[in-house]
Amino acid sequence: MSNPYDYAKTNQERFLEEYQELLRIRTISTQPQHADDVAAAAEWLRAMMLRIGMERAEVILLPEGRCPLVLGEWHGAGEDAPTILIYCHYDVQPAEVADGWHTEPFEPTIKEDRLYCRGAVDSKLHVMSNLKAVEAWLAADEKPKVNIKVVLEGEEESGSENINAFVAQQPERLAANIAMVSDGAILAPDQPSLTYGLRGIAALELHVSAPVSDLHSGHWGGSVHNPIQALTEILAQLHDENGAVTVPGFYDDVVPVTATDRALLEQVEPFLQAEWDDVVGAPAVWGEAEYILPERLGARPTLEINGIHGGYTGAGMKTVLPARAFAKITCRLVPRQKPAQIIQSVVDHIRSIAPETVAVDIRPSEPGAEAVLLDVESLAMTAAAEAYTHAWGVEPVFERSGGSVPICFECMKVADEVVIMSYGLKSGRAHGPNENIYLQNFYNGIQATIKFIEVVGSRGN
Amino acid sequence: MSNPYDYAKTNQERFLEEYQELLRIRTISTQPQHADDVAAAAEWLRAMMLRIGMERAEVILLPEGRCPLVLGEWHGAGEDAPTILIYCHYDVQPAEVADGWHTEPFEPTIKEDRLYCRGAVDSKLHVMSNLKAVEAWLAADEKPKVNIKVVLEGEEESGSENINAFVAQQPERLAANIAMVSDGAILAPDQPSLTYGLRGIAALELHVSAPVSDLHSGHWGGSVHNPIQALTEILAQLHDENGAVTVPGFYDDVVPVTATDRALLEQVEPFLQAEWDDVVGAPAVWGEAEYILPERLGARPTLEINGIHGGYTGAGMKTVLPARAFAKITCRLVPRQKPAQIIQSVVDHIRSIAPETVAVDIRPSEPGAEAVLLDVESLAMTAAAEAYTHAWGVEPVFERSGGSVPICFECMKVADEVVIMSYGLKSGRAHGPNENIYLQNFYNGIQATIKFIEVVGSRGN
């Protein structure tokens, strides 16, 4: 009676309700006070997996992790059929009204054709698009010709220790022919895109201190190297005038941009520039002059200061000479750069330029993740292109994303092929205030995943 | 039956109780939520002035001000006698346990020979030393031979608009032969010192912004001049390698250090270096190499970053490329430097070096105050030296303080001579956590003010 495409369309409104239910759970993995929310969401997702017809569903938290993953399995296609592993994450970044939200960050709010909520695009959109596509297949008369595993991570925004340990210890649990990593953004509402490269990440904190405690800046100013000043002097030396990172060795392993890359990425440039004008809106584009915008964002590494604090920053004046100041730094990495090696280069460089008038404490804060470069001719990639064309009615273009999806690297350990399928938009303000999606992207995403499952199944193992 | 010196000694314990009562009132003038506390303290002080025998006492708040001053008067010495104006301030800097306090910041705590509390040294020590000296005189058989005005300011830590307006509009109310500004610190518990120079102050905030809202640092990093980075690049250019300020014109009006200054200040150097080792304890002394420590702290201007903030600074990682970042800056000024002109020079310089890839907003945040240089041979200064010698049993040395007491400049408008009498210690951690005094300094301060009133009275008008 029913095929999965029609089923999804018929149940669209209910799917939207369920998506909003998940959005209301404050799954902020970076903040320990939300551990119960993360656990509640994991249980909610496990229950849903069983409800939609998956054969097994499990909440898994290893001793190494803090936030559980949820693993659902359906093996109804039989041993000879290929297996797809669908990966998404259900944890989100922190969000507070004070950051500039126009609505309550954890109350999904629909205005015209968009839905606003923390996690709307990053990445509960993907969690729900994929689970609802699986539901549509399992509810249909004709069952999928692929076995399906769905793994939902709970600490993508805060280190991924749990899933990394799981892959290391029990790789067979996630083994698949194709891993579909569902996260990130396409170029425009009516222009899907396939990401064939992702940047990696390496993170550290830099703490500078000098006096033993906060001092009166009148009494002692002029005799102490102010830790804020020393910190700014160090940070200001990490880029040259062209926007390039000055850390020795930083670019040693960087794979050069090829003529093929340039040809693919030039197609993306106008979309990205339009998006930049809309979303970024800074006084001017900045960065390495010899690279076009999509290359700066996808094919070149960066060193970014994500946060800085020192001294008194409340209302009014406090004439303090502070004891300490610190900054949070992340580097986005491109293929062949090793996170540990980059961290070491940055640490060595900072130590070499830090003045002796202050004490410097550098704390690598995350294990980091390597960058990924995928084969645009693979079976998985061509199936994904077909899926987008079906759902959007437009062929996708190919791009390299500036974001990091560390799990891609892990997926390569358990799957023959990896493909990234994104249903969000760059204008969706992931990580910022007023994160949002076009509702149509949710519906298109469901259709795309249904098609992807069909195409992979039709080609056999 | 009684003389003021004995009266003060007999009532020492009660005086200490009253001092602690005042310390418990959270007179934080920079924080609007403490306006009621400031008002309550003003009323408390007015009542005390009347109780100790002053003829008039008034709480005064002009439309220009936010926190009232309290003015007490005693004219019993008659029209032909000289008039002393005693100035102190009763407002304090913010303080929170999280800043590193070992006790509740607003609960006075006595340990061995010290008392710990916000405001203990800056400047409720001076408020109470002077009020209790006046009480001792007015309770004594022989009345003072000087008329006495006591003015207590409530917004010294936050701009002094109220008292500045009062001096401008009703200068006769504070008119005196000698103004005694009671604030600041002496060199050591057993080494009083007289400050003949004070630095002025000029303050501003620097705000840098680029994208219209916080962005995902992976998606957009490499194409936007990160406002934190741009801010550090600007701030790092404000000093050269020798610690000198690079702002063009900054030193144009600075009065050079004379041979007399060097001779006086060399006597202070060992005390200051010992204090530096104890209180500052940074890895190394920093600053302009051609000046000795007391010169760097008292005779040379500075540009100090008091606070900086941008992006995400909470627990864990947030890969944000922030929309904005800001810093709070104060300059300490030396004689002849004009606050408005220095602010303009800093503003011009920052505008000239700010990159076009970000937007810069510079907000001068205070009217500022000029530096002061006093005559060490004046009647007021020699009377003060006699008062210290009486109370401490040691002759004072002469120094130039790094702090700013803007009111000195105002006092020069209403008094023939100005003298600064400090009873606190530099090690008292004014503006920092664990602010404290030696109890003996409180008792010595009362004796010194009693003596000062006697000496000035004995010399006539």
C-alpha cells in the first residue's frame, strides 16, 4: 500500500512535532550541569529507534566517555546485503538569550518558513531527518535492501571521547560498507552540495600570569608586565599581515590546492560569497589573499581565538592590574596535518616568543581530529548525488567545508566508504544565536535519505 | 580633664567597633545595585558627624552626581582662625570571594595584628581615622584652634562627578586654608612617607566588532578578521619593547625627572623594591629601563589594560568566531599631561592603526583627572611631617605615588595649600582581594591627624 516517499509526506506534521520535542531537551555536552538532559535525550532516542521498527537499540557509555551514544540496528536485508551506517550527533552548543537570541534558545519557534532553536541545524535536523527516513522505509511494504545501523553521538561538541573509545574497542559494532556522516550545511536552500573535504581541529588554552594577585593599577602600573598586555602581545604575533599563521612548521604538511580543487571550488564561490555577505557581514573579507573564498574556508588551515578574558569586565571602571589572563584557541586543520604535531608547534612557538616577565601555561584541551578528503568518484558519493538530485530537483555541487567532523576519520576505520550528507544551511547560524533551518530542508532531508538507502540497496554489495 | 591624644587612646576599642560597622556597608559606587548601600552609609556618616560634636552635617547630591558626599563643619575656632578641610572617600571597589578572598569581602575579619575587609585601607581607614581625631578634639577640654570641615566623597572610585560639580558650583562651601587629602598608602608599617606627587588618570573602552553575530569558527574561520585577534593586534602595538607607550604625543608634556626627584626617590627605592617582591611577586620587574622603580611608579605615565573580554570563556570548548571583543584601558598621567588630550591621542592612534577589516568603537569612559605635584616646603607639608613623626616616632620620607587622587586637583581650587596624608600601606592590597590594614595604622592615623590639627592651629592664620 505505501512506499517510503509517500509515507514521509503523509506523516510530515507528526515528524515536525517529534523534531521539536527533541529540540526542547537541552543536550549541552560541554556543560556538566546538563548531563541529565543529555541522558534523557539518549533514552528518548533509544525508545524512538525501537518504535520505528529497528531490531535493537542501545544506550552506550564507556568509562572513557561522559555523554552516551545511542546505537540502533536493523538487519532485515540479510547477510548478503550491504550495510549502511548513519552517523549524527544529538548534543548541541551552549546558548543563552543574552548571546543575542530573539527567541528562547531551547523553545522551537516557527516563523514563516523557518524554525528557530539551538540545535535546529547542528545537528538535530540530521538526527530526525535520518530517523524519520528509516521509519518510512521500515513502515513501507517493500523493505530496504540494505541493513541499517544508526549511531547518534552525545559529545560531538565536546571531544568525542566516548565514540572514539567505542570505535577503538568494538569496531565491529559499527562495521559497514558505507558510512553516511550526516552533519553540516549545504550551500543554499535550492542548491544542494556534497562536501568532499573537511577541516580537522586542534585546541588549546593559553594562560598568562604575572603578579601573585590582582593589584591596584595606579600603585603598581609601570613596574609589572600586565598579563593582559603580555597575552595580547603573544596572540598578535600568531598571524602575519596577510592573515597567514606564523607558527613555524604550521604549513609543512598542508596538501596544496590542486587545479581540480580550484575548478570545483570556483563553482561554489558565488554561493559562498553571497552567504558571506548575508551571514558574516563584516566590513571586509579577510584572509590569505592568494586563495579564493572557498579555499580559505575549506582547503587552508586556520588559528582562531575563540575566547579571551582577563581583569575587570563588568560595568564601570575598576583600576585593576590583573594577576592573570587567558585565551581559548582552536586550529582548523587540512589533510596531512596531525593535531598533536600542530599543537606542539603552537606550544613551542608560544614558548619561544613569551616574555620572561610573565609565566605562561599552555593547556592542550582536546585530543583533536584530523582533516578528511573524500573520493568524489566513489559509489557512496555518486549515490549521495543521486539522492540530492531526487529530493531537491537540482544536481549538487562539490565543496570543501571549513568545519570539522572528526567522526569522519573514525568512520573510515569501520567503513569501506564515507560520505557526508548535510541538510542544513550555512546561514543557519550553527553555534551562534538564532540558529535556524528552513522547514523544507527537513522534509527534503528525509526524502534524500530515503533515496540514498534505495540507491545503495539497488547496487548490491 | 582630657586631652585629645589620651581620649583617642582610651576610646580605641570603641573606635575599632565603629570602623567595622562602616566597613560592613557595601558602598560600591561603580555598581548601580549598591546605590542604597551608598546612601545608607552617607546617612550613617552624617549622624556620626553630629554625634561627635560637629555643628553642621549635610548629605549632598547634585543632579550631576550619583552618590552623595557628606559635609560636616565646626567653626568653633572663630573667624580669625585658619580652616582645615579634611577630604576622604567612603566608597569602595567591587569585591567577590571568587576574586581570591580568603574571608568574606564585606565582613571585617581580624587576624593577629591585621584587619581584612574591602575598603579597609581604601579608604574607610582614612574616613574613620579622621572622624575619630575630630571627635577626640571636640571632646577635649581645650578646643582646636582651627575650624574644621570634613568632606566625605561617595564616588571616588567611579568618576567623582558629584564632588566635581559641587566644587564648581559652590566652591565657598569647601573653602579652606589647608586641604588635607587623606587617601593612599605609606611605605612600611614603621616608615611613614609623604606623597608630594600623584599621577592623574584618563580612561576609555575599546570595542572591536566584525561579523554581525557570533559565527561557527569552522564554517567561517579564515575569511573574517576575528575581533579578538584584531583587538590583540591593536593592543599589542600600544607599548614598545622597553615598556614605553607608543602613542604619538603621549610623552610630549611630561615633566622630566629632576636631580632633586632622583635624590628623594632613591631613598624610597629599597622600601618599594621590598614591597614589590612581597606584593607583586611577578617573575621579573618590567618597565622603562632608564627609570628607577619609584620613578616608574610615580613620575612616569602608563597605559594599562584593566580588562579584556571576547567570545566564549566558560568551561569546555565553544568553536565560536565572536562578533565582538572589548578592552578597558586607563592611563596614569604625570604633571602637565591633560586627560582630554591624552585620550584624544590614544583615540587618534588606535584609529590610525585599526585595520579596515573590523569596526572600532572607542568610548572615553571618565572625565579623567590631572596629576599633582606639591611643594615639599609648604606649611601644610611641614605640619604633616611633624604629625607623622609624633605618631610613628620616625620622620617621614618623601615620595611620588603611582595612584591617582583626582580630588587633589579640585582641592587646589578651594584651598591655599594641599597636603596628602596616607595611613594605609601599599601591601594593603587596595582594589585587590584580601585588602587589609595593620590595626596599629588606624590608631597611629588618629594620633597623626590630632597632631596635624594642633600644629596648624599653633601657627595661626
